[in-house]
Amino acid sequence: MNIAFFNTKTYEQEYFDRYNTHHNINYYPVPLNERTASLAANNEAVCCFVNDNINAGAIKQLRDAGVRLIALRCAGFNNVDLKSASQAGIKIVRVPAYSPHAVAEHAVALILTLNRKTHKAYNRVREGNFSLERLMGFDLYGKTVGVIGTGKIGAIFAEIMRGFGSNVIAYDIHQDPYLLKQGVAYGSIEEVLATSDIISLHCPLTTETKSLINSKTLRIMKKGAMLINTSRGGLIETSDVVEALKSRRLAYLGIDVYEQEENVFFNDLSETIIEDDLLMQLMSFPNVLITSHQGFFTEEALTQIAQTTLANITAFEERQALQNEVMFQK
């Protein structure tokens, strides 16, 4: 099968080439959107990532180009117009899970770095500054950690924080029996926000969770709390978080995702003027740590992404059942 891979980086190509056995892959570094969809001509499938914008206009062009399958090499699919794809007769598959440990561990890395300020200490020592001034942190032992969303990633994160001796309280519409046995308490989202010293988001972006963290929920949070987001940028209303940082209600922010990241993340903009004022404002805070959607970025995760994506495409080509299909819900 001929496949047009959009938004590909060299590190991705390495893994797909390693595990591809019979498909003809055409790599394009540009994102998939209305302006670039025409590149998919003569390909039966396209493969895209979380930051591609597959709206109704792009779907129409893909259909006209003869594309019959959209293979997402990611778990999220909020960037795809599912209704338009269904009407166009285009199937959609995804990678529902890949090394959940990678993202959970990255969330912990953000917590530890923000708390113990190791990134600042590293830079100081390299400049010959061995002072401990303004590097004070706190023990994670005994602190209350709130986990919003206890799917695979959230559950692993909760277990890791229990290992630190933290008290873990969680919110999810489905309580995990295993976590309950491990001593994780479940409560309402208001209880989690009000009692947690650290809050970590591990839920998908849906109409119900969009802007979950906003001016109202920030006021419920304990003053001086830490907020971590390694899930989806749209879970946070960024302008409200900026105000909470300014007022000192929110003491720390660690994010690996950003609601407007498709214009910034995964690109080298070091010689460019970044015109996203909200992002630049966040970067100016000394108590904010931003990474560029690298939570998934481990050897194990890239291996699983490549293998699952190629298996999804092969199943479609051979007319097998699509175990990882995403369907439009009326």
C-alpha cells in the first residue's frame, strides 16, 4: 500500500523504516492540513500526528485524492473531523496506547525539576555559582497528589507517586479497583482540586474536559499548588492560568502540551520571532517549566507506535477487523 506520511521527523522515519516490511512510504515533513492534503495524491492511506489539522476541507481533498484510510500514529484524535471522514467513507485508526510509563515518568520528571529546581542548579554550577539561594524545594513524602484521569497513564503515575510516600487522591468517572487496593482514594473533582498540593492531568480532550482548568476551578485549588499537564493542551485555559500565576494562587506549572502547540512544538524556532504572546508570557515565569510534547519520546514508545501503526494499515489492506478504529458517534 502507498502511504503518505505527514509531519515526519528523522527520528520517526528511522523506526518506521526499521519495522516496515512491505508498504511503500512517502515521507513529507510538512503537517497535514487543507493546504498540504493534495500531496496525498496516488496514496491510498495517509499517516499523521497529533498536531495535524484534519478538518472537513482536508478530508474532502483526501477523498478526492483517493485516500481511503487515515492512520493516526498517536492516541488522540480530537484533531480529526470524524463526521466528515465518515461521510467521505474514510476509515480512521489510531495507536490507543504506547508505553504509558513514558508519559507518567515524564510527569514525575516535571514535578521533580520544578520542585528541586535542578535545571537552575545545573546552569548555576556551570557558571561557577554554587549558591543554594532560591533553590529551596519540599518533600514529596506526605504531600497530597491529585490525579485527574486514572486510565493507563494516570494509574501508573499514581503508583509512582505512592512510591514517594505521597497521599494520592484521584478523580475519574470509572474508579480503578487495583488503585483502590493500593491505597488511592477517589473523590469528586472539587475534592481533588481543593486538597491536593500537586495536581496532574491524565485525561483525554473532549467537550466535557475542554478548559477543565479555568478561572473557576483554579479558585477551588489549594493556594500554592503545583499543576502538571502531560495530556492535552486544551485541558487548560492558558490565559486563566497566567492570571493564577500572577496572583500567586498557582505556585508551579509544568506542561508538556499547550493548546496552540501545533504552530510551535516539534520545530526549531531559535532564530524566529515567536508571536504567541501567551506562550512567551508563560516562558517568562521562573516557576513555569515547559517541554515540547516529549513525554512520549522514548525508544519503547517509538517502537510501539511504529509497530501498531503499520499493523493497523496492514489490517486495513488485508480487510481484517480494525481493532483500533475510531468511529464517528452520532
